[in-house]
Amino acid sequence: MIWKTKITRMCGIEYPLIMGAFGGWGKSDFAYSFSEAGGLGMITALNFPKFEDFRKDLQKMKILTDKPFAVNLSLPHRALDKNFEVESTHERYLKYIDIAFSEGCKVFTTSGYKSSFIEKRVHESGGYWIHKCTLLNHAMSAESEGADAVTILGLEGTGFKNPNSNTTLVNITVMKKHLKIPMVAAGGIGDARGLLGALAMGADGVCLGTALMTTTECPVPLRVKQKWLQTDIFSEDFHKRIYLYNKKNFMAPSTAIAHSKEVIPMKQFLHELVSNAENVLKSWGFNNNEFSSINS
């Protein structure tokens, strides 16, 4: 089945699937497998303090796959002040963008604080800017500042959140009524019905993070993956870690871990996710060879 959404069209990808940004792990050895399987792999720029190492990893990515990929720049959850120790914070981020664009990257994602200065450089280079946020007013602000799309993180996700975070369902259905730019749903999505549910709610794609943590390519020891597979998302401890606001970021799987049953290769994971989604569509009476939400 051919999948067409505003996100597949913008990013030039086969499926409306975007890889989450992984601190420490978001490098070519992990990201290429996601791109190669039909999604948009993500290399996290700040995993490379040295610019030359960043460039080398981008070049390695292009050797591993000829499919599109994106670069993430997570910004501090505060105003970006000047850092005169070596160069300004702004200049450092823009340097990452210039290197990435010179190596063929067209899509840039950001999260955290406002990043309109990044928007200007990305658009000057002919690229696309996708900003990740949690609240409606933040999404609307990103749209007004020129974002080409926004990723909306629901309460079911993991990592940094806002004390006023809402669920993925509420985020997408409500924001669909207020935003004109494409939306990517994030938070708790890890199977075919999650993908279809997000698209039905108004998203143009989904961002997968935790769902990828038990793939073979994820650079984490097998014993850790096996521990994650035993996660009980209905336990009191897990509930507190995920749903209670915490100012500190933490390394833990989101509710999407409930859909992971075993350690499997990335290609197999994405193939099964998409094929299962197609089977669900067919069970609903959808008999077209093309799924398109571009005009929705």
C-alpha cells in the first residue's frame, strides 16, 4: 500500500513515521535502520560535541542508506544566552545546521525553547523545520514563527514535559482545529492501531521513540532491553514516573513499551507495524492500494 500524508510528502519518506531524537544513541548506526526501513531516521546533533565528528557521522549515514534522514537540535529549556567561552550558543547551533545541510539533510527538528533563529537558517537553506512541543499555545507560537510542522508530545510520552501536559488524544484532536501546518503525534504510540488512531485524530505522522528501544539496532545491552520488556505500565511505580510531573528528565520507556514483546530488527519492526496497519484498514473495508490523508 502507498502511504501519502503531508509528512511523507514533506520529508520524502515511504511511511508517515519519524524517529525520535535520542540523547547519546541518536547516531548513524541506529538512525540508518529507521530510514532504510521507510521512515525518517534521526541523528541528534548534540551527541557530537566536535563538529568534525558530526560531519563524519552524517557522511557515514549516507553510506549506510540513501534514504532521507533528519537532524535534531534540542534547545535548552530557557532563553538562549550568549556563551563567549568559544562561540555564541546561536552560532554553534547554526554551525550544526550548515554542516548538516552541506551533507544533504533537508529536515531539522527542534525541541525545548523557542528556536526562530534556527527557522531562518533552515529556510534560507531550503530545508524544513519541525518543532516539538506539548501545549497548544506553544504549537501555535511555533506555527506563527514559521515552523513547517510540529510534533505534539502527549502525557503518555517520556522525558521532559510541561506541568500542564495533556494526553495524545486530546492534543491531536484539539490542535487539529487550531493549526494549519502538519502535526506529528508523539507519546505512547507503538503499534499499528496507535498509528492509525493518530492519523484518524488528525495527525499527519507519528514519532516513535520507546517503540524503537527494543530493536536489535538500539545501542543498549540486551539485558537492559529484556528488563524493559518486563515493564508493567499499569504498576503504581510506572504510573508515578510517567504521569506525575518531574522537572528532571529520566531514562525510562514510555507507555509504548507495552506493545514490545521481543527484541527484533528495526526493519522487521517497521514492516510488521505498517503491514498490521494495512490489515486493520482492510478489515474495516478499506480496499484501496493507496492511503492518503493529504486533503483531510
